[in-house]
Amino acid sequence: MISALKCNHKLAILATLTLLLANNVFIKTNYAANTDMKKIFCIIPIGDIDNKILQHTRMELEKRFNVSVEIGRQLDEPAYAYHKHKKQYNSTKILKKIYKLKLTGYDRILGIVDVDLYVPERTFVFGGADVKKKVSVISLTRLRQGFYNQTEDSALFEYRTIIEAVHELGHTYGLYHCKNDKCVMFLSNTIEDTDHKGAELCSNCENIMEEKRALLK
Ligand SMILES: [Zn+2]
Ligand SMILES: [Zn+2]
């Protein structure tokens, strides 16, 4: 009797295992079938951001990353990240806030703010990214010619926005800073660095990006 019970028990375990395996196969097949689906990025405006720059960034990112890009709901100005003495905003705190939204259905998120950003180690940053959480943020403040007391140039402003957006999103793919000063992954210390490097990946970073994207499929 006892051995029969044990035997039944084994059968039950076997049945459960078979079911689990079958389920697993089903999930995997399903996943494989979805690999051709386009990835989706979400742009989150933080504070009032001009719609023209949002739309331009959306279209450019769609082309450059071959993804769909949606504009998410606007967040309030990031008062929680403000540093009274520096008169700047902590980019890490903004990244955390975006992540806490727990937005689902997006592969990557890019916040756009129009306040000056810093991290404790640097006097200012053009943007920031959290590689693991796949969340990034850029600031428009230092991308305008007006910030440097020069005549505004909307085409240059739009181009700089793309450079910084591609750079921060590049980090979310696991790309590090590149030594090539003509590569978008070069670390900009000045706006001249940004203008000089442009929005394209060097061939080395391009290869790494292709590998990462293939792995993520
Ligand atoms: Zn960087
Ligand atoms: Zn590079």
C-alpha cells in the first residue's frame, strides 16, 4: 500500500514535470515568433518641453534605432532633484523617478528635461543613463546656442538633441564611452565635443551594438 502511494506520487511529479516542460516549450515558441516585432521606446517629457523637439527626436530615433517611439505623458518639473546651492538637478534622481513609473511595454525610456543636470562627481552633465534599468535622460538646457550667448540655431539645437539622445540610449545597450572623438559614444565635456563627435557610432561601437541587439532579440 505504502509503495503504491509512493508510486502514485512519482506519477504525479512526472505529470507535473511534463506539464511544466510543455509549458516551457510553448513559451519559448511564442517568444521566438515575436522576435520580428518592433521594439518600442518611450520619450517622457519632464516639465514643459516644446512639441517640435519631441516630434523631431521621436522621428530620428525611430529611423536610427529601427524602433517605434511613443511620447509618454508629461511629468512635473523635477523639484525633488533640485540642489539649492548648485541650482541644478541631480540626473540620477530623475532616472530613479522615471524607473519608478514602472512603465510596461517599452524596451527603453528616454526622459527629456529642460533644466541643467549634474551628478555629484561632475559640475554638469548633458544626460545620464541607467544601463540595467534601460532608462535614460537628457537635458536640452546646454544644447541651445543661447546658453553660450550665441544666436539661436534651431537646426543645430535639434541635431545636438539627437546626439545626446543616441549617446544615452547607447549606454542602455551596454555601450561604454569610446575613445574615438568622432563617435557618438565619446564623452562630451563641452558642447564643442558634442558638435565634433556627431550622432553616428564608430565602426567598433556599431559592431558591439549589433551584437547586443542580436542578443536581446
Ligand atoms: Zn556617456
Ligand atoms: Zn565608438
